[in-house]
Amino acid sequence: MSATPQNNADNQEIDLTQISKKIGNFFESISTSIFRGFLFLKRNIIWIGILFLLGVGIGIYLDKTTKVYDNEIIVCPNFGSTDYLYAKIALINSKISEGDTLFLKEVVGIKKPKKFKAINITPITDVYKFIDNKEQNFEMIKLLAEDGDIKKIVNESLTSKNYPYHLISFTTSKATSDEETLKPLMNYFNNSDYYKVIQKEYLNNIKIKMVQNDTIISQINDVLNSFSGTVNSAQKSDKLVYYNENTQLDAIIKTKDQLVYEQGTHRLELVNLDTIIKENSSTLNIKNNKAVNGKMKIVIPFFLIALFILVGFLKSYYRRQMAKLNS
């Protein structure tokens, strides 16, 4: 037998009344909880004040005694030693994670290994330096750009590891110096018998090339001086001199210009290739104020107060539950 319209209306009215009561009880419980919170703060205002002052004192002490410094070195790996450098830094990081201060002190040479917290390396994205006077690199970028996003390509590890400059950043828990960390690190990076042999042969090849270039430049100068002498003699004798383009004088002059430019490039190379990992610049002891560093005077008081309130909440909850069980 189906329910009458009157019964359906009564049921709906009852459901609405129950929902209304539940909503009212919900807001009432929130209001009660807030009021209990105010009462708790009022009862414990002295303890909260003590914890706040204690936290500020501890925080000031920690800010003065615990400091973090960032340090940066811009380097240029020579002779194809980029992967070697990245592997060396990965090894140092693994030793830091293991707490192997003996390795950091005896092998790497860091004077205060316990203060040495982390080290990292990232390529300095400079696509213009990457393709500067390097036709093969330029063609590679063009080829890769045809199949994907150029921004993604120039930043992916395959490309970025081949950039000339890289940033080594390391963190210390105390102000450091060149003697304590920077020089030991650079000496460690440059201690490779294999790359020392490569360096020796590479520099020898450059010097041989420079000697050959000087010889060619000298020969070109003799040709130009000879031509200049012929012209001057013709002018003195009032005879006409006809210049034949087939002598390729323009090409000779351009060749000399290219060789002079190449010699200048080689001289710069000799300056930059004196070490396997060339240090370009360094910046030490940049105070790190990220996250909670230097902010413990603010963090500690609020942490202690929050912990006190949480303990008070748990004790109140425990008492209420025990009262329900005993009733």
C-alpha cells in the first residue's frame, strides 16, 4: 500500500528539522571549541608568555651561533673534462652524505670538513658561447631545434654539459676562506694524471701551430714587401704598373688577417688552458637567509607555543574520552 501525500509531507518536514538541528549543533560545537580555546589561553597566559620569551632567547642564540654560508666558483673545464668534474663533485657529495670527514680532509684537503655541508654544480646556460666560432655546435643546435622546443634543448643535460662555463656552489656552516676550501677543491679537481697528459699534448700542439702561423705570416709579409717595393720602384721610374687580379693579393691579405686573429686566439687559449679545471671567478661567504636560516628567533617561540597548545588539546581530549567511558 503506497504512502499518502500527507505522510510524505510529514517525513520531509521531519528530515528538514533533523538537518537543521545538525547544522545548528555543528556551529554550536565550533562556537564552544573557540570559547574553550579562549579559556585555555586565559588560564595559561603566564606559561605562554614564558614560552614566548624562552623561545625568543633560544632563537637569538641559534641565529648567532648557527649560520649558513653559500659559496660560488665559476669554472671552465678544459680538454673535455666536464664529465670528469661532475663525477668528482658527485663523489664529494656522497662522502658528505656518509659523514666521511676523513676523505674530505685527507683526500680533498678541506681544512674543516665538519663545516662543509654540501656541494653542487650546474651549467651556465650560454648558447652564444656554445656556438661561437664552432660551426659543428651551431649545426647541431639547428638540427635539434627542428625536432623540438629550442628552450628545452638548450637546457637539457646533453647540451648544457657542453657549455664552456659551470657554476660550482657549496655550503658551509661557518665563514670560510680560499685556503680552507677553495684552493683544496681546485687542487683536487686538477689532480688527474690522464688529463695532465692531455693538457701537455694539447698545449704542445697549440705552440707548434703558433710557430707555423708565424712562419706563414712572415712569408706573407715578404710577398707584400716585395710587391710594395715593385710599386715604389715603378713610381720613381715614372713607369706604369698594372695590377693583375689573378695574383690573388686580396686573398693573401685576408689570409694574413685570419692568421693574426688566430694567433691572438691561441694566446688567450694558453692563458685559459694552464689548468685542467680553470677557475674564472669566486665569491665566498654569502650569508644564507633562506627558509628558517637567521629566523629562529621567530620560529622557535611559535613552535614552543604551538607544541604547548597541542599538548593541552590532547590532555583535554583524553579527559573527555575517559569521562564518556566512565559514565
